[in-house]
Amino acid sequence: MTLSDATIAELRARLGEPQVLTAPEDLITYSFDGTAALHQMPGCVVFARSAADVVAVLEIATRTRTAVVTRGSGTGLSGGCLPSPDCIVLCTVRMDRILEVDTANLTLLAEPGVTTLRIAEAAAAVGLFYPPDPGSMKISTIGGNVAENSGGLRGLKYGITRNYVMGLQVVLPDGQVMSTGNKCVKDVAGYSLKDLFIGSEGTLGVVTQVLLRLIPKPAAKRTMVATFPEMDAAAQTVSDIIAARIIPCTLEFLDRTTIRCVEDHAKIGLPDCEALLLMETDGHPAQVAEEAAQMEAIARRNGCLEVRIAKDDAEADQLANARRSAFSALARVAPTTILEDATVPRSELAAMVRFIAGVAVKHRLRIGTFGHMGDGNLHPTFLTDERDKDEMHRVELAFHEIFEEAIRLGGTITGEHGVGVAKKNFLPRFMGDAQMRVMRELRRALDPHAVLNPGKMFD
């Protein structure tokens, strides 16, 4: 697939010259995403302003056999929108309209370039709630959230992006527009085609509209931070909370390395300890008060050092934002920050955290670990320097051991970041021959010329 001058000229004729970038200084900006140490120059960058623009790009790309890599804000952490050599980067950030907020049916219709934060704010403005809240929600786009099936801090109680997508408008590789799903709460007519595209990482089609389910806003919430002298005590607290039939809105974890980095960055008075749990319950005021008291008691029974209760919404937001800043705080420490997400059953959390710590010692690496402990999703974060080839080799060995251990413990190689290029070599080991065959056949059926995001998820 080679991007010719004729193809670029046709793109400019169909979309308008300002919508097509080819200058090297522009292309560099789109040669990478949020994944460290991965970069590849595209052939051009095209900004779509409508579904018709997307149709035009895919018609041209399929006819000329040119690769297309769809991109939102580029916050992905698995190389999912890393350009292919000489490809068209199709950027959807200018498709950024909220088309409808339907309070009668509790839905919101948006274009793919709308940020997750704007979705949440639009819902809140009418007294409703959109729960998925990835750490990058201020800049990540809903199209990217759908492509990666993003999670977030509230995933334990409320689920992930898939649980809130009711319908999609998708442009297929040949330029045909398909709508799937609707506002009906119950609809079992035919295959659930929308679910094929959620988490497909831009390999099956390009999302141009998303119909989202909203829910009533919780009446109350309470946010707490518990600190622990030992990692196992924090993990046991999580297990005991779930065993007590309490499903918190948020149950997040930071280790000592991450706590220090976050405190240096945010300066909100986090103590020096081995582990920290951010715990939040929401719902009816009486239920919130009861669950908060139970969680505090469980933390104290497990030997926590302190339980700090947010005095108001402002302090609660400050504590939650401190957790959201974990990645950026760690990124200030070393030239290269490599963040991964290995997920294990909650019963294996303590073992997995210990294993990660042992891998760090074994390979002489610095690792900060944080994540969504309530749903078993850990984010081991390597603080390294991609210019140090020997250290990067040790990082690669360490990641291999971590993913193998996650699979051995009954977990998965990715809980929310996706496969992309960063983890595609681990996918066959995790999924097995039958699942890999079905996925390849699905991809061939929808994209027979391998135009969309080639080289991602699997070859």
C-alpha cells in the first residue's frame, strides 16, 4: 500500500485542501499515540467533519488499497492508532457535536470526536449520569472509548463503555454506512452487530455516531482514602469489602512509588505509606452512610494506618483527580513511561502485586503500580529511558513475565487499554486457536482488502 500524489489530490478534492495535511512537521504530530517508544510517520492526515467525509476517505482507500488508521485524541496506550507506513490517518476530532440529549428515553447521541468529559457534563446538566470515566476523560473521545471499550475508575460498580452503548452508526471499509442498535431497552432482532465494533480498535469500521445510555444521577456519595503499611493488607481489604457484598463506586489502589509521585505532582497531603486505597460509595444517602461505615471498619480490621473522609465534593474531586493523575505524575520521573494493564481475578491481586514487585527486583527496574483494584485491573508502570537499549530489553522481558503470570492466574493481557501492536504477540496465547480463527474470519469478511488499521490486534 503506497500513498500516491494522485490519492492525496483526490482526498483534497473530496474533502477540501485544508482538511488534508502532508507537511513533515504536521505528520510528526500524528506519528505516535500515548504509547511510549512507538512511532511511525503516516503518508497524510485527513480531518473528517462528517460521516460523508469518512465515506469519501474509505471509498478512496479501498479502491487504491491504501491503509487507513482512525484516530481521536491519540490517548491510547497500546499503539492502537500508531500509523502504518504511508497510511492515511483519519482524524475524527472535528466531528465533535452532541446531537441530542433525550431525557425521556435517557439517551445521548454524539459524534465520535466529543470528549468523554463533555458527555458526562451534558448528562449532568439534565440531572443524569454517564458512568464510564477513563483516566484520560478530559481529552479522550467517545469514538476512541468505543474502539477500545474503555473502562475507568467507576468500572467496578457501573461497568465499562460497552454497557452504555445502545447504538452505533458505522462506515464500513467499502464506504457503506450501517446503523445498528436503537433507543429500545429490549431489542433481540438478529445478531448484536454493534458489539462487534465495540473494542474492535478500528479494524472493522469507522464509528461516526454513538447512541449512549444514561442513568439517574446518584443522590449521594462519600469518598475515603485508607492508607496501609503493607500491600497485602490493602489487597485483603478489597477482598473483604467484596465478600461483604459491598460494591463500591470506586475502589482504586496506588503503591508507594506512585503515591510519592502523585504527592510531588498534586500536593494534596497524601501520607508516606506502602499502599493507598481510594474508596467511594454512592446511591441513596442511607445506603451510602452504611456502606462507608462498613468499608472503614473493614480497612481498620486489616490494620490500615488512617482513613481520611472527604469533607465535601471539592475534596472528593481532589482525591479522585489525584488518582487520575497517577500516570502523568509517574511520567515526570523518567524520560520514558510505559504503562500496561494486566488484569487478574480479585482473589489473585495480592499475589500479582507481589509478583510485579519481584519482577522489578529481578530485572533491576523501577515500577510504579496502581489501578482499579476493585475489578482486578492493575497498571504496572515502568519508569525507564527508551534510549537505554539494555534497560528496554529488560523491560520487554519483564512485561513478558507479567503477562504470562496474569494468564496463569486466570487473568487477561488487557483489561481496558486494548491489544493494538503492544500486546498482539500475546493474544494467541491468551485466546487460543478457535477464537483467533473466528476473529480473523470476521475481519476478512468486513475488510477483505485489509485497509483498516493493518497490523493491529493480529497480523
